[in-house]
Amino acid sequence: QVQLVESGGGLVQPGGSLRLSCAASGSIVRFNAMGWYRQFPGKQRESVATIFGGGDAYYVDSVKGRFTISRDAAKNTIYLRMNSLNSEDTAVYYCYAQEKTTGYWGQGTQVTVSS
């Protein structure tokens, strides 16, 4: 049905930047929200950034001013621009999309910020 495919992760030096992409494919749906979660080693997933249908965006406090979520509705794609990365940002980043009654997860992409 719906697939979410993340890309853009990798190894980056402290202070560097990455841009993650999440492409939604399959059935054409109207998501209430799409966003990014991350999971630190041995920890639960946490919400990082969310963009809602009306365009409003949410960011967890720890990334405000550093990360920017955006969307290209025509391509069914959202992005997460991550600047000023530090070691505490090392995690697996997951794309998430929420329909009215159904949520979807991507497979995740690893972001590693070197020490």
C-alpha cells in the first residue's frame, strides 16, 4: 500500500550537515502529518520534527534552530535538513506518516556523527 523510504543518512563530522529525504509511494493518500523520529542506541524512539497538513511544523527542543523540516507535496517527499550536528544526534532516523486512522513507518536511515 504505502511505503516510506528514507535516504540521506551517513557519517558526518561534528558541526556538519546532512539532509534526509523520505519519499512516500504507493496509494495516493492525504496525510494528516509527516515527520521524523529518531532512536538512539538502547533508547526509545523520539519525535524530532513534524509537518502538518496546513504547513505548521513542530520540533523537539533539542533540534530547534538546527533542523528544518520541509515538504514537496508534488513529489510526496519530506526532508529534514540537519545543521550543526553533534554526537548526540547519532541515531537511526525514521520517517513517519499519519493518516486519519493509519500510521506508517519507514525502515530508517543511520546518522552517525563522529566523535
